[in-house]
Amino acid sequence: MRDADPEVLKAAYLALVKKYHPDRTGNDPTRTKRFLEIRAAWELLTDQQGRAFYDQQSAAEAAATKSQSSNSDLNRNEPRQTAGSFTKSKPSIFERLQMELQPP
């Protein structure tokens, strides 16, 4: 998604804005909140400094997750986690926006 064509992202963003715009959704509070999240994410991702900061934070989180995974392998006395025992945290607005912006 990081290397997606800006025009494709813009088209997907505009489609989401149309879908969640308060004028089209009857001021539904849930959809209005989603609309505001989409706009905030778009503003951050289209700002060069904001995007660089977001990319840096994402890379740091990925490295920390990988580090935790490799560190747990060092201690064999710890109980092994099965695939079903992992709890996934709620995706951030940026992760959700990226998922929604991916072309079908």
C-alpha cells in the first residue's frame, strides 16, 4: 500500500468520503465519526512530514513486534503460544483506511 499510485489512493479516498459524508448518511453519528477519521487520515497521509512520521512509527512498531517474537524464542521455559492464543489489537485508523483504500 505504501507504493500505491497517488491517483488510485485519491480515487479510493473520494469514494469513501462520498460513502460516509454526513449529507449522504443523514448525520448518523457513527458514520460521521468514520468520515472524520477518514479525513484526518487523508490529511496526515498527504502531508509529507506527517506521512514520513507515520511510516517511521509503523516501521518501529513492526520492528518491536519482531523483536518480541524472537526474544520469546530464547526462553524455552515460557509456555508456547498457539495461533489461537494471540490477541490482536484493534487496528489504527490508518491501518483501517489502508485496508479500505486497497483496490478490490
